[in-house]
Amino acid sequence: MVNTGFNSPDAGNPIPLEIQHQLKSVLDQLPNPVPLYLFTQKGSNDIYNRASSDVLRSFKQLSDRIELQELSFDHELAKKWQVEVSPTILLDPERYPIRFLGAPIGEEGRTLLEAIVLMGLRRTNLSDQSLKIIEKIDSPRRIKIFSSPTCPYCPQQAVNGLKSVIARPELISLEIIDIQANPRLADLYSAHGVPQTFADDVLFAQGAQPEELFALSVLKMEEQTVFIPEIDAELVDADLVIVGGGPAGLTAGIYAERSGLKTAVVERNTLGGQVATTPIVENYPGFTQVGGKALVDLLVSHALEYVTIFQGEEVAEIQSGEVLTVVTNRRRFQTKAVLLATGASHKHLGVPGESRLSGRGVTYCSTCDGPLFKDKKVVMVGGGNSAVTEALYLHNIGVDVTLVHRRDSLRAQERLTKYLFSIDIPILWNTEVREIRGEDKVTEVLLYNNITQETSTMPVDGVFVAIGYLPAVELAQKLGVELTPDGFIKRDAHHRTNIPGIYSAGDVEGGYKQIVTAVGQGAEAALSIYEDLMNPYWLEKHDISTG
């Protein structure tokens, strides 16, 4: 390694040089040092031990605000802090009861960086509403968050936990557990889907949560789905509010702002929508092959040059009138127009065992949960592009995958189908999953052949489901927006709905579920909205049926 100086960016550091400069600038400004302790035991998880050491040393080389000690299990501090898993990283343990079990690589590297910054600042960065909830906790909470380096949703939940500990270190402790480095712990808690969050060994959240809902779940020790602010939310004025931060919404934000419209994008979950969990994208113009998360990062970075993004906020209602009011779980927006780019969610099989075993072997995200099933047997249910792509991904990472399809031919693109056949992934034709069985985790599926009408069982460790999507039209229905017979939003050629000022774009409109299609629709909708706000069509009593 060629070192250009202990506290200077290092050309031999695995972190790209440009990012090193940015990180160094941030870290050097931290008002407080951040002690990190890495405990490893030789012969136990050596690959993850080395990876942890490499990552921590990379950060240490950038700033003397990071104080790193690498210790073995026979050190007295390992006994003092009851370290039992290799590798374990303790973060400022004299001040905060926070530990990471595993190697902070991939998405978990983001979590480590945010942890360092928060502890160096020694402030929570919680919203006032979240802080008020956390301050109500009057008994200990031992939080465990199971995560994975390949899960784009996990950092959001992990940072929720970090902020809570920094706010109440005397009552709240946190363990972030990498399921790939710690499969035994994942099995012990039946945490076969990430992120999963436990408090005092009680599961209270599957998936990432908005900050306030996380705080409320920790307080009540059970998952909360609705948060009612104790005080009026902050009011934001805008020309356009876009509900949804997928490719359609992000693109619309760029085009709207460039047209001169003050625009806000509100996204309740991870930015990028379904693209964020797509392993490889091979049909987006300009990229022969690009990871879905990498493509999302490019879209988000571009959008942030123009538009304000409110991530982790869920829209509860949209109030119509001369001025539209968008109410989220954090604030209110007053706007002239609303673009619904709410996308679509995974369809469920609707069979016995699916809901009960969700996160315990039943999963809808191969990139998030696939690595846990390496060398294990799973079924992938579906026959379209998503199912075939995800089956190929699972096969390539060492999962024993069988495709289950209810028809006698696949609906996926020819290129994907040929590749699937070429590597001999087994396919059960004309077959349906009728039940998913297991006590604490998936152990087998009940299969039904719709030609022979015979049933059979198949031992499996996991069930991956990719059978299509359901449009997220709840908000549209509340507003009285017309839907198509298939349940998608009905709109004209300008993406106008039957409600003046309400527009749509992307998967929620139906049609081709392609990234490039959503991007094009987002651009079209934004330009239509700009033209309409300059010359409101509803004042001319425009009829949607005439286009």
C-alpha cells in the first residue's frame, strides 16, 4: 500500500480517491473523536475478520478523529464487554452500547459511515417528533437489527436504531447483525429476510420503517403502521408534489424543476422502487450492463441537483380544492399539482403459510435475502422477466433454485429464457404452490399440477415469489381518480387524470413495466404539468375522453 500521509487520502486505499477526499473533509470536521474496537478470533470467520480490518483501517487512514484498536478475544476488554462473536465492532463503547457483528461491506459500509458521523457529532439528528417518542421510553430496550451487505433497505433501519441509542444510551442498546457472517444467529431468530428488527427478542418490524414509526414501534414493542404527529407538521409550499421516488418520479422531478416549477418528491420507502433490488439491468440505453442499485444511485444523484426529496415520508391523504394539500406522516405540502408515481408492489401468492412465514424463508427480494440461501434449496415462483432474472441471480450465487411456473411456457424475454435453459435450472411446468409449510421457518411446499391434478410435497429452505405487481392506487381511489378495468390509473395522453391537478406516471398506469418506459412517462408528465400550470386545461372544461 502506498501511503501519501497518515491523514491524507491514500491512493492504495480501497475507497475511491475522489470519495476519500469527501470523507476526509467530513470526518476531520467532527468535533469529537470516535473510538472503534475490532475484536476477532483467529480461525473463526477469518474472511469477515480480514474484511472488517481492511474497511476500518481504510476509514482510520482518512482522519485522526477515528481511533481504532484491533484486539483478540483474550484481551481483557473482550471479557469486559462480553464479546462472543468474531468479528465484532464496538463503536465508542464507553459512551454508547452499539455493536456490529460482521464486516461492514457493501450497503453496510453506509451504515458504518453514518454511525461514525453521528457519534462524532454526539447528536441524534432525530426529528422533534421522534425524539419526543424516544424520551417516553422508561425501561430497557435491547434492539437487534438483522441486515445484509446486499440489502439497500437495511441502512435506513440501522440508522434508525443508531439514532435511538444516541438519544437514550442509558436504556437502549443496539446490535446490527450481518446474516451472511452470522447464519447461526439468523437461524436462531428465524431472520431469513432483511431487515428484521427485534426488541428484547420480540420481532417488531419486517422491512425498513420511517423514523417516527421506528421510534413508536420501539416504545410500544410492536410494529406500528400509523403515526399521528402530536403537533402540526411543517408546511411546505410547492408548485408540484410528486408522490413516489422511483424512476418515473425522480425523472419528473428533474424535468419539472428545470421547467421552473418548485418541486418536492415524497417517497415512503427506498428511492428507486423495484429497480433498487434488481440484480442486473441489461436493457437500459447507454448501459450494456448495470446493477439496479447503481442505476438508482445515478438517478438519485442527478435528481438531487434539482429537486428536494423527502424520503421516509408516507402520504396519508391528498385534500383537493383551489390549492391541493398533501399530508404526510411528517408535514403538509400545499401545491398546485400532484403527480402520482406510486408504482406497484409485489403480488402475493395468497396461499396458507405465505404471510406467517414471510421473512422466515418466504421472500420477494433475491438481492436482499438470496445470499442467506447459498447451498440451500429454494423455489422461485413465476415465469416472467423478474422471476427468470432472479432465478439466474440465485443460481449464480450458489443457491439450488427450481423455477415453478403455472403455465407450460415462460413469458420472459427470449434472451433470458435461452440463458435459463442453457444452465439447466430445473423448471416445474404447469405447477402451482398451494401451501408453504414450516413451524419457525420454511421446510417444504405443497405443489399442485394443474394438468394431472396431482399434489406433491417438495422439501425447500426458501420460497422466492416473483409473479407480478399490484398498482399502488389507494391514494388515487381516495381522491376519486378513475381506474382502468385492470385496476391501474386511467389517464389521457398528457398523463392527466379525471381530477384537475392530479396526474400519473410510471407503473401505476399499467402498460410495460420497464425502467425506460417509466423514465419517459415521468418526463412527459412533468412537461404536461408545466404547460397546464401556465394555461390550466380545467378552466376550459377539458374532457379527458377527447385527449
